[in-house]
Amino acid sequence: MTMAPLTGVDSWVKPANHTSSFSTERINATTFVIREDDAFKEHPLIYAKLHPKVPVIVLSDTGSDEPSEEHKNDKYIHLRAHLEHCPIPDNSNQPLNPRGKLKYIIICTHCHYDHTLGIPQFLRGGTTEIVASAAGRDFIESDLEDNGEFKNIGRPTPYYQVTKWAQAFERLQYPFEHDWDAKRASLPPLAGTPMSYRSGKGRLVQGVLPGHKSSNLAHGSPLRLRQAAMQKSPVASSFSQHQQLHQSAKPSHLVPLQQDRVQILDNFDFDAFLNTTTHSHPLSISTTKKIDLGITIIQTPGHTPDELAWYDHDEMHLYVGDSFYREGDEDEMPIIFPRAGSLIEWVFAMQKLAIFVRGENARAAVVAAAVQERNGEDGSEGNVDDGEEDGWVHVPTPTPISPRRVKISCAHQTFSVDGAAILSELESFSFRVFKGDVPVVDSQKWHDGEVYDTWREKGKDRTPMSIFAPRRLMVDARKFFGHPEGGEGRKSKGDEGEGRLVG
């Protein structure tokens, strides 16, 4: 979640001849950055990876799902429509996911509204996987309306269910294992539902389970099914009883539903349900061959308790959510810490990322050195001098190979920058803030009643970063790291007239 708009959007690649509240640009061989021009002026950066080995598109967050006033009449104002139908210049003028052929995996970097309001549009079809940090499960489940800041913007809390609670440094294997798969397999099927079963003679039969009557739920038209459910007919009642029977097999977390039953049914894809849903006993997920997605989840609490980063091993690209970013060229967008954040946790999480990036860079350097050595031995690459002028035969010099380095992309403002460089910049800046060398340029009481300070350097050579956080969090962090006299609330020298100190 941010506070200031991103300006200078002319540099973004807009869809040719198609109006959209989203701008898309390729950042590596498989991944695109998508910037949303939203009504809340958050301008979140969404990342879409077209996986080269699995027919899925991996999304890093889903944006605010509400266009700005300027774009409210555009043709594509919802992320899924943009992905499936909007031609993208950087993708040979083709949509990223034509007609939704690829399934979706949504990695939620955290639960704030400008990252999750777009989730419900991807639930149609029932195949979308949603990944969140297992370390932040209590934070998400306890009070999503408040913790996700939905109450503060006057928007209903979205309905979605996390299907994968990722552990620390978990490398994702697809398809995912779900807690409820094994339990559901042992439950009896819904009466009157088509299924596969063994007859008394051992034959595999397709049809209704013997001894059960057929019902409109299984064989009725989508319209009749919708009517039955809405009118609470015996069919719907039977379905409700079956749901109660399966209640123990469901995950415990269902994010609070803010819409009425009719609205949900109107948005439900009944055709897809009837065509794809089966109540036959599923195979154990453990018997399905798993594919390594090449993605590692890193838990990075600080901005929020559920904050995470994820790393694409093939592309050597690290996506860090709202943990940090540089300010924009024209506006001053600070790194924000809400009241539930922790600067102490954040420091250790950023150190974790720094160590991880150094390790990946070192690994890449070893690979580059090995390739360099091999090229020097076989002479396959390099500059050869035949020695015609001086009579000497010159040994080929291998062409230098620059090792790959980790790139970092953030959920606002900053993308595809050198990872080690920006993390070093962040460490140095945050240390100066904790020490008290960075002045407070503004203070204000926010909607939660707490006093928030903004720390920002002045001058031409200042670090292009700033921090906006509750004063309480900074006081706690300074005490923890041994800088109790950090000078909270102090204005910059020569700027006594600037800022607004409260309390």
C-alpha cells in the first residue's frame, strides 16, 4: 500500500489501438510487469510469468481492480480481461493468456487491498491456485477487513480461499498438495451425482450411484440449477446437506463473505461447474507427477506479518512486494509501514534477502568462470591472431563472460534493478534512519489515530528512498538496535518551517 501516485506514465507501453487501465512491459524472457492506473492512486505493479514448462501463468498480486477516473470507460479495466483479450506490443501484439487457456497461480505478496482486490475475478472455473505466506496465516484469517485496509477505503472484503500456505524457503512443486484432498477422498459422494463406480460384477460403470435417485443438481440445466439454489428448493437443500457432510474436509479459512447469496450465484460459472465437476473419489495428489516450478517463497515479515518475496530461479529475478522500493522521479513515494508492521522484523527480513542474493550471485559467478575456463581450453571462443605479421602464433584469448546477477522488482515504482545494489542502498539508508542521521520532514496523525513520521534525506545526492511509519515502531526499533536517542520527530537543519509535528 502506498500514498502517492506514480507519474511519468508516458514511458509505459500502452496496448496498441486498445484502451486499458493497465500498461504492460516485458522485463525478461518469460515475465511482464503490468502497471495499474487505479482509482486509489496506488499504481501497483503486477507481474505475470508465462511458465515455460507448465501451462500456467504465475501472477504476483492482482491489483486494485478499480480504474482511475481517466480510465473508467476503457475497454479493459479488469486484470483478467486485460490478460486474456488485450493485445500487448511486447508480446507480438498477442494477449498474455489468449482466451484464458493457461491456468492461474496467484502469489499474494501480502493482503493489502491494492494487491488482492483483483482476486475474485480469477475464481471463475475453480482452477486458480492462491499462494500466501504460512507465517502470516493468523494475520490474514483473524481480521482481513481491517488488516487488508478494506475498511479504510470503504470497499467490501473480497471472498477468496488460500489454497497453498507456503513455508519458509519452500520451492513450489505443481500441482500443489492441499490439506483437504486426502480427507475428501474418504467421504461419500453426493446422492444423484454422476460418478464412476464398480458394479457387483466388477464392471466400471458411469452413472448415478445405485440406490440413489437422480436429481436436477446433476442433470438439470444451468438455469434450473441456479433457480434451485436461489429458491432453496429440495435440490439446494440436498446440496447444502452434502456441503455440511464435507465441512470437516474443507480448509478452516474462508475469508469473510461481503456479498449476498444471489450475487455470488450470478457470478458463478454454472456451465463450467456442470462440465468439469466430478464427485468420484479423486486420486491422491501424491500419485500425480509433480513439476518443479523453479520458484522459491521467502517469508519477509515487516511491512506486514504476511509479507513474502518469491524468487524465479531460471530468470534470477526476485519479487519483493511492498518491502521496499525507490521513490519515483517526480513524486516522493515512501516505503510504508502500517500499524501492524514491524521495523525490527523488516531489518532481519531484508538481511535475509541480501544474503540470499549474494549467494545466488556467487553461484552464477562460479558457473560463468567454469564456462570461461571451458571456452579457453577448447578454443571455441576468443580472438585468434595467426601471426602473419610478426611470425608469432598467438594463443586465443577467451571472450570475457559476465556472470548473471539477480534482478529485483518491487510492487510499486521499481522493477528490474540490480538486486545487490538496491539492497546495499537500502541497508545503508535504513541504518542512517535508525541512527538518527535522516531527518523527519513531516508528521501527521493518520486514520488510526497514531502519529506517523516521514524520514527523508535532503540534497542533490540523497538516497532516493524514504520511510513512512508510526513513530512508535521507530522508537521500538531504535531501542532494539541500540540507538534509543535517534532523535525521533527532529526536522532537518535549515528546514525549521517544513514538516508538521503532532504530539
